[in-house]
Amino acid sequence: MARSIDYYFSFQSPWAYIGHKLFRDVVGAYDLKVNHKPVQLVDLFSETGGLPLMKRHPVRQRYRMLELQRWRDKRGLNFSLQPKHWPFNARLADGVVIAAMAEGHDPDGFLRRAFAAIWEEQQDLADAAVVRALADAAGLPGGELVERSAGEAVSAAYAQNRQDAIAADVFGSPAYVLDGEVFWGQDRIELLADALKSGRAPYRPTL
């Protein structure tokens, strides 16, 4: 039986975008079942003591820009450091992921296109027409999923993702939770791969 991993992410997060391909490589190498859990970062930060980007000290904001450039080179990507349509309301795109899963679809093709649309192609993921086209290009029923995205069932699942994240000690995006062990940040993917390769028992906080 395939092992499962919870994948907490936000389309707002450049780090989720930067790490997505490598994460999927690890998923394929170890035949993992991915539980996609999009989360609203502002809500998650408020619950766990984090600060939205614009409220962070300028020193931290400047360092973030350095890190984005370093990791852009490291991962061999080509993206804008300040996309035209960012920040944006990710609720629609997140809801499409949740709706797709509810109908038994693998949302990864949509995720790949959506991340590239934001960070590489300067598209607006708050625009229903853009999201619908991306879902259609991924082989999903875009119109149906966009319509379902706003529904109560999707809203309830979205809220549950936040509660699940808090219960799992997740406080940012991306976070990968394997057997209860949190790997936060795309720069921890190699450590996730090491844990899978070794077959070790999950580490637990000692506090």
C-alpha cells in the first residue's frame, strides 16, 4: 500500500511554487499518495504567530528577495520576483483544487499550470476565466470546478484544512507532513527524501 503525505500549500507562496516539481519527483520516486490541502496563509499566520509579508521588518523583506534569487538559480527556474498579479485572493484557485479532489481528479496538472501562471506568465489567478482555462488545459472540467469552488462543501473543506494544519503544527507554505512529522519549506524536501529512503521512524518534538 502506498504511503500518504499531507501537502499544505498556498498559491500565494513562491516557495510552494519553487519546490513543487522536486516534491513531485519525490512523490513519484516513493509512490506516495498526496493529500492536497490548500490553506489560506493569512489565517494560518494569525493562528500560529506569523506575520504577513508587508508587516515583516524591512530587513526580513530584503532578505526574502535574496533567497528568492538564490533558489531560482538553484532550482533552475525563471520567474518574476514580483509578479504583476501578486498578491491576490487565492480562494478561487484553492477551491478548484478541493473541488477536483472531491470528484476524484488528480489536481497536480492544474497545480503545475497555476504555479507557472502566477510566477512565470504574470496571469491573474483571481480571474475565473484564467482559472477555468488552466483547469481545462489540465484535462479537468474547468467550468464545473470553478462553479463548485464557491460552494458550501468546498468552503467547509477549506476551513477544515486550516484546522488540520494547526493540529499538525503546520505554520507556513509549503509544508509536507509524513506520518505526523512536519517538513516545512521547499528547502526541506531533500530531508523528506532522506526520511523516505531510510525508512526511519518519524521524529517527534521533545518539548
